[in-house]
Amino acid sequence: MTLLTSVAGSFRAHVLLARLETEGIDAQLRGALDGAYGFTMGDLARVDVFVPEEQLDDAKYVLLADEVDATLSPPTEWWDSGADGDTRGRSGRVGWVRWVALTMLAVAVVGVVLRSIAG
């Protein structure tokens, strides 16, 4: 087995393991896995990902493809996941759309009223 990469935290390691396994790459995790202490940063949280040497190039390609996908995806502040509980972004967008719709409705009503007065 050859070291592919190291990640911080058990969760990220398991996600990477699942990603590699879906591509048919046999991988093993070694390090701070599911211990009594849930370290998430620094060397105490490091998990090493190992793959067979004959699958190393394929595994590197999977990592590269994931990095390219992450780079080309829109920033998370564009998404409306609502997971963080912060609704300012969503209500700001909804408020903006609401104001535009109300303004257009007001212009249409004023136009109809002026046409009936003039006509």
C-alpha cells in the first residue's frame, strides 16, 4: 500500500474513502479514526489514505477530478441551503424580488388608471 494523501478528520477521510471505492479503488485509512477524542485539526486529527501501488495513478486522477469540480462549482454563498440558520441571504433575495414585483404592479395599475382618465 502506498500513501495517497493525508486529510484532517475522520469524516473527511471516510468521504474520501467512499469516493475512491465508488471508482473501484481499494483504499485503507490509518490514523486518528473514530477514537475517543474527536480531534478535527492539527496532526492529532491526521488520517492517512493508502491505496495499492498499481491503483495510485487512478486514485490521483480521482483526487484531481474532485479538486477541479470543487474549483468550478459556484461558491457556497450562492446556494440557499439554509443549513447555517442564516436567512439574511434568502430573505434579501426574496425581498428584492418582492419589491420588483410590487413596483411593476404599481406601474401597471397607474398606467391603467391614467389610460382610463385620459380616454
